[in-house]
Amino acid sequence: MRKLLFVSNLFPDAKEPYRGLDNVTVLHELRRWFEVRVISPRPWLPVLQRKPSLQPRAADEVFAPEYLATPYLPKVGGAANHVLMARALRAPLQKLRSDFEWDVVMSSWLFPDTSAVAMALGENSEPLVAIAQGSDVHRYLRSPLRRRAILSGLARSSACITRSNSLAIMLGEAGVAASKLVPIHNGINRDHFSLSAAHPVPQDERVLLFVGNLLPVKDPLFLVQCFAELAKRRPQDRLRLVVVGKGPLEHAVRAEADRLGVGPQVSLTGPLDAADVGGWMRSAELLCMTSRNEGLPNVVLEAQACGLPVVATNVGGILECVDADWKGALVPLGDAGAWIAAVERFLDVPADRQRIANIGAARHWAATAERYREVIEAAITGGQ
């Protein structure tokens, strides 16, 4: 059995069990063909922070993950963070190599992770497969220093899997060889995300659902503002906005809802497990997104598997799945009027949920992992 080493900060631990779930899910599927080990670098501010002491989730112990404290400079680290990570990786890579002679390295998150792995491996012959997530492309290609590091890392890589077609286009326009770019959409767990899964959450209100991190790039404050206008226009609908997730804007979201008079109608649940998220998706009227940029978020694929239409800003790779009016609506970034009108259309004429759910039938992690295996095997054999 061939051996695969995975290196990325986007890998879960017992304290952050939801971190990098797409990565760890595909790794579990890849174990059908590869023996897998993991190194997960974690940002660390020397002097100011204690080194993190992390343990894996029980399900992930099979990967024997090493959580590596990696010096990191916030905000000003564009010229240095990949270099610092590469230095931190060299000794653990050398040590691991003595008892786990890998055939291929796979790294997720282009900067600093993939850039650092490429630098740490140097001119060694083992192939490197990169994974572009989304924000690592949207945000970091705009920075000349990070862009240079990303392109250097991808020049060392044999292939780059992108989680949407739009990410491949952006990287191609930046100068990455088209032959290296392989778009592969994530799979979904159909045990939790389908119309036939467990019963939905009982509700006597019409629920609009947000699932994601409460970060500026997701613009949850804009979402609350739009919801407040909707609730004012449609008191007869008994609307509720359910916000699933956590992040630094949590308190600001609560405060904005209270300021606009819809505090009792906005529920912040915090993070939920997949089964509970699936339950909310089967109960809700719409998945609502107001992101300022995206790759192709898994939440869209999961929502569609539950028959849930999507109203979102037209950014990133969302168009690849919300590409017809019966699946949802995409509106210009920052256009509150268009966003509200799109939501009202689906409140007035509910979507054909079974039709939407049917398109998710082929979206499962086994099929996604098979495509990963093809890319990895081609990297190992040089495409022969």
C-alpha cells in the first residue's frame, strides 16, 4: 500500500473538532488505497503564547497526527510565515521519514502551508499535491508577497486540486499551468444531508438559515440588516433567522439584531454537529448567504441535498451549483434590495424541494475520494 503524508493546519483536534472537516473526511476515504499520516502545523506566537498542546479526535487517531507549534507573525507575516513554517517542518519531516517513507505529500491551504511544505521538501523527488480551499486564493493572490510564495509553491507541486472551477480559473490567470489544476467539488455525508434523513427540527415559524463562521468575509451583519427589513415587511410570516456557527462577530450580530428590533427573532445556536445542521436544513425555507467572497462552500452542497434552495451573493464558485432559478438566486454583492426580493420570491412560491434534492444524489465522499486518488496516483507515477 502506498503511503501519503498530509500537511495542513486545517485538520481537526479534540478542542476544534470541526476544523478542516472536508480534509479529514477525504483522508478517511483515501485510507482504502493509502496509508496516511498527518502533520498539522498550528500558528504560535513565541513569548506571547504557550505552545499549543492538542490531541486528535478519537476517530482520527489512526493518522497518528502530530500537531506542530509553528511561529507565526499576524498581519505582517506575508513575507515570512511560510519561511517560518518551513523551518519548523524540516526536523519533524526528517524524523517521520525514517519510519514512514511516504510516496506523496498532500497539503491543504496554499499560504503559508503549501508554500512552506514545498520549501521544506526542497528539491527532493517526492511529489506534492496541493489543495486550494477558497480564501487562500481569493485573499492572498491580492498580496504581492503571498502571491509570489503561492506561485512558487505550486511550481514545485505536481498538481493542485481546487474545490471549485472558479478557483482553478483564478490560479490559471495568475500563471499556474492549466495542466496542474484539477477542480474537484467536495462530497457530502448523505446520512445527514438528504430529504430522507432524520426528521427535521419542529418549527411553527418560517426559518431562514445561515451556516458558517461569523467573520467579516461572511458579512453576517448585512444578513441581519436584510432580515430586519424582511421581518418588518412580512410580520404575517413569523420569520426567524437561525444562525449556526461561531466567530468574532457573534456579539456584534446579537447587538445589531437588538438594535434593529429583531433580537427575539434571531437565534444564534453556535456550532452544531452534522446531524443537527441537516435537521435545520430540512426545516428551513432558505439557506441565506451574504458572503463577500467564497470558494464553493460545502454548506451549499449540503443544503441542496436536503432540497433547500439558496439565496446568496454572486461570488466565488457558488454559481457552479446555484445555476438555475429553481435552485435559488444569486444577487450582486451588497445589493440589499435584490437580496430581499430574491428571498421574498421563494417565500411566496416555495421551491420544489425534491427536484433540488435529486441533484445531490451523486455527491458523496466516496466519489470525491476516487477523483483525489486519480490525481495522487498520477502525481506518483508522473502521469504514466
